[in-house]
Amino acid sequence: MTENSKTYSSKDGRLPGDLSRKQLIERIIRVDQAGEYGAVRIYEGQLSVLGKSDKGPVIRNMLAQEVDHLDTFNKMVGERRVRPTALMPLWHLAGFALGAGTALLGEKAAMACTVAVEEVIDEHYAEQIKKLDRMGGDEKDLSKTCEQFRKDELAHRDTGLEHGAEQAPGYEGLSALIKTGSRMAIWLSERI
């Protein structure tokens, strides 16, 4: 090891700019609370348009699970004294607009929205679980929570596919746009 390389490592293996364990946990809880809040608002937006259609019960079921997820992260925010994202007012509006907007394009477009968002959330939770598992045993409960919620989100994705998401007009473009927006929302919510 050269003298230079010693200056770029630390005793705990972190590099300059790496998050501390506490910062990582806070970031995970902050972004997951924001994400679950956004999901609640998306489904509320979809229900505002499709609530009386045959898709209403399907959407209400997914919404109920998202509310449970949000309640879990709301408790964690309070118990662990994590600062929520400052962008919550934006996600309040953007989530509802995304849900209502895609629902106005039709039931299949609403389901395409669900599939796109849930695929991004699947990737996001999977990455978080890897990070938590590398940290060791003291965050097993958080890791289990993320794993359970990931399974629920995958079930929502599957529901969207079963209800014709891929048949939505412009599915590929709509999906790509929603995925990009979702990834941007995650990145911003982790940091702001």
C-alpha cells in the first residue's frame, strides 16, 4: 500500500464521501417514507378517475397496502428521529397528478403506471436490502421490512400486468418516462 492510498481509506473501510452507517439508515427511511407517500398519492389519483370502474377495487386493494407501508415508515421516522424529505409537498401534487393523469389516458395506462413505478421500487428495495445486509445484524428488522414491502410491490406490478398494462397505447414510452421520473424522485428524496 502506498502512502497516497492510506489517505483515501479509513479504519471502517469507508472512503471520503461515503455515508456513515447512521446517515445510510436515515437516507433509507427518508426515501422509503417519501416513496410510500408518493405511491399512496398515485393510487388516490387513479381512484379519483377510475374509482367507480371495475378497476376501482383492484386499485383500492393496492392503495390499502401502500397506506400500511407508509404507516410503517411514518413510525420509523418518529422513532428514529429521521428528517423527512423537504419535497413532500411536491410528491403530494406530483403523485396525485401522475395517478390521475395516467388514469385519464385509460385503465391500461393506469396499470402501465403501476408496473413502471413498481419495477423501479423493486430495484430500489433490492439495492437497499443488499446495503443493509452488508451492515450486519443490527438492522435485520429494517431489512425484513424492506423485503416484505418489495414482495408487495412486485405483487402490484404483477397485478398491473394481469390487467393489461402492456396493452396501453405507447406503453414503452410511457413506461420509460415514468421510470425516469421515479428514479429522479428517489435520488432527490434521499438527499433533500
